[in-house]
Amino acid sequence: MSVVSIETGKHYVWGGNCDGWHLAASSNLSVIQERVPCGSSEFRHLHNRAEQFFYILSGIASLEVSGITHVLTANQGFHIPAGVPHTLSNEHEQAVEFLVVSTPPSHGDRENA
């Protein structure tokens, strides 16, 4: 066990310009901090096994879940059960930073929707 941050977590880039940092990774849990710049988004998708919780640290995120768009600001979160199509986008002027907690981990459990 040790203290983790984006300085110590494993970094990766997705979507060409979005950042992610693995803060916790086990066979039962994944905690990732991500940053999505203005005008960027992920592809709409779902996870067959993993449920996820998105928690906004800063900025404003548009989270489309099953056809309904939810606008989330700092200190707000949203739970997405397994099997539910969703996508997160940033339609605002500043980058959005958030945590995504998945159980079990969502990598390898994603299909485009």
C-alpha cells in the first residue's frame, strides 16, 4: 500500500488528446483519474460486467446515459450499471477532470454501442 497521485499513477493517452492515470488496479477494482479537454469525447459504449461511477473533480462533463444527457459539475457523480450505454464529453471551455471507478475493472469489457 502506498500514496498514489497522477504523478505516480500509470499514465496513458486515449482519443488522441485525453489523459488517464491508473490510481488503483486490482482484479476487483479500478480507479482512474482522467482529463478530457474542451471539445473531446469518448465513443458511446457499454460494459457487460463492469459497473462504473463517474465523479467530477473540476470542469463540466456531459454524460449521456441511455439517451439522456446529464450535466455534471465539480463534486457531483453518476453511477452507471453494467450493460447501460453511455458516453462522456466535454462541450465546455475548460478541461474536465474526473474519477471513474469500475468494479470489476472495465478494461477488456467494453463494446461500442
